[in-house]
Amino acid sequence: MKHLKVVLMIIIGLSSLTACGQKKVQSGTYNIMLKTLLKNDVRVISVKEAHQKKDDFTFIDSREKAEFEVSHIKNAIWVGYDDFNMSRLKGISKNQQIVVYCSVGARSEKITEKLVKSGYTDIQNMYGGVFEWINEGFPVYDSKEKQTNKVHAYSKAWGIWLKKGDKVYQ
């Protein structure tokens, strides 16, 4: 936790810098944090592009079940992270267009790596995760598939990146 606070303070201090490459999230500070957090060894897709083509993709949610139940992208399939199991993807073709997401993109990057190693061919990690999806004003749905403003913010340290929505920490 102490290490995370130091990293966040450094990132906030660097917020005036312009991130290298194409900016894929609204906030420059958030973009810098993501560029240092992610390995970027899998294909990525911006939230805006994922939303524009949402009907073409199968969305895979790699957060924990409690996070998913608070809210998720409509029709997303929950696969988890700590207890990830490939069997949850039963019926999804290895050639299907898939976008994997989590809160910010770190857990989903690791699940994307696993899926690529398992033979999935058209798969991308959503850069900025569901936090950026909500920051962009795109809808999320609760466990009863009703639109909601609630978002599981993972922790107060990570919740700073969520600028819209009602943060839930349970």
C-alpha cells in the first residue's frame, strides 16, 4: 500500500508531461499511470473504439465476481481473475472478436495473455478498463441487467482514476 501511494504521487507529479504515443484515455495522468503499469505485450483497443464497435465484440470481464455484479458492460461474460477458469468461455469460438477488460487494464492484460496462449486469435485488452468506459459516459449494468451508476472502484487508491459514477468498495 505504501509503495502504491509513492507511485501514485510520482504519477501525479508527472501529470504535466505529455505521454508518449497515442493517448488512449482522457486524463493525461491516468494515461501515464497506465503506460507504467501495463506491459503492452498484447493488442489493445481504446474504450472509444470498443464502444463504437460494441456490437461486433464479445466482452470478457476479468474482475472478481463481486465487482462484476455491481456493474459491467452489457452482455459481458464474467471469467474472473484470481479464480480464472477457461471453462467459462465455453461456446466462444477462438476466432471470435473479443475485448477483455477489468478496472484499469492490468488484470485483463494478463487474462488476454492467457487467452492468446490458448489459441484465441482476435482478442484485445481494453486500455483504461471499465473505469475509462464510465469516465467516457458509456453505460454499465448491474446483476439484474438494469443500467446503473454504481461502479466497484476496487480500492480507494485505485478509485481515484474513476471520475464518474457512484463508487462502491465492498
